[in-house]
Amino acid sequence: MQKKYSLGVVDVGGGLRGIYGSGVFDFCLDHGIAFDYCIGVSAGAANIGSYLSRQRGRNYRFFHEYTLRRRYMSIRNKFALGNYMDNSYLYDDIARHDGEDPYDFKTAVSSGIPMVCVATNALTGRPVYLTPADMSQDHYTAFLASCNIPVLNRPYMYRDIPCFDGGISDPLPIRKAFRDGCERVVVILTLPEDRLLDPRKDVLGARLLRSTYPQAAACILHRSQRYNRQLMQTKAIAASGRALIVAPSSTHGLKTLTKDAKALDELYRMGYEDASAIQAYL
């Protein structure tokens, strides 16, 4: 018999806009709101990781301080490393047990709460669902695979599988949460609830990737339609009472990789305040 989870959470990520979700999770930690199933995409995977390790404020520091460093995100990185974002700097250096901001992997795992990180197989274009079983202390492969944005970065190799960001194959994995046994789900967006994605913005990225990873390129080309469809499905589920959508009323001008400390702080605080809706939902 499939195990049932009374309340799951989905965090869709969204680059630096993921700081909104970190505000939501910090509120949950402060007010004892417990999820018994967690699934995250890209930056959303990082958020659920720190929620399960009970490290309040940790992801605020990552978004508001560490990701703004040139060592993490810069044109220099692209030329020197082949990756615009040096995700290994966050997870292999800063987050290691003796790093600047260690990740408490032991606490996250001992919680016993399922943690699913969504990545994309660059060869097939299919989603890959990674868990703590795919990681170990100081080897946070699930996070690294999930947040690896195509075109800007080379694929992240995990067990001979080249992986890209999960947002191109399963950007809003609410159906996965229900398939895994959730009875109700809180969905954290990083765009306003009524904001649809424009497919035209994905054409260039798909074109640039087509010659090396054609299936991943096809994913990028259809990413917006997939997200928009999943958003409509999520709204219908929310109308039935089986889901709650927590979303910002504004992004304060933040795009996926916008470096703006003030706007990031404002989005975090909005997430913290908006999370009070979860208390009312419960």
C-alpha cells in the first residue's frame, strides 16, 4: 500500500527569486508548520533542503549574500569554467562541513521526511527525481543537478547522466506530489499567480542547445507551455481545496538572475508574510 502524506509542499524555484520561498519556509520553521513530503525544483530544492535541516535563515544568506558574489555568478566564470554560475562554489565549498556556512545534512536526513529534487536528463529530456539517497555528507549532487541552468552552464554529470535544471522538464511538479501520496499540497510560486510565461523567450535558448542536446532543447522550447498548463491544473486543484498556492503579488523587478540586494530582501519579507496563509489553510 502506498504511503500517504497529509501535507506536502512544492517549491518551483526560479533562480534568485527563490528567496521568496526561503521566506515562506522560515515562517514555517518559526511557527511550527510541518510538511511530511517536500519536492523542489532548482532553487526550490535548496529551500526544502534547509527547511528539513531546520537551518532558519540559511537560504536567505545564500540568496542575499553568497549568490551575489562574483565568485559564484559572472562572465569570468563562463570563460574560465564553462559555467556562468559556479554551483560547486555554493555546495562544494560554502556548504561543506568545514565551509563558511555548513549544511546540516544529518539533520535533514534524520527527519525521515521525503525530499525530492527535480532535475532533467539532458539526453532524454525526461525529469529525474533525486533524493537524499543520491547524496552524502559534502556531496550534494541532487542540489547541483537540479539547479544547473542550461546554456549558461554545462550539464552536471551524475552517475553518467548529464543533468540540467529540473525547471525545463517538470517546472511545477504538483502531479508528482499527488502520485507519491500527498493528500493536500502547498505550492510555492516565485511569480504572481496569474503570470503566464511567454514561449517566445525560450526560442533562443533552445536554438543554442539544439546541436548538442536536442531533447533538452525541445524541453526548453516547450517549457513555458508546460509551466502554464501545470499552473492551470494547480489552480483547479486549489479550487477543490486540495492545494494552496502561495505566490508573490510582485517580483520587485527581479528576473531569474537579477542581482539586487534590496529587491531580494523585499521578496524574502513578502514570502515570510504571505506564508501566514498556510496557517489559515491548515
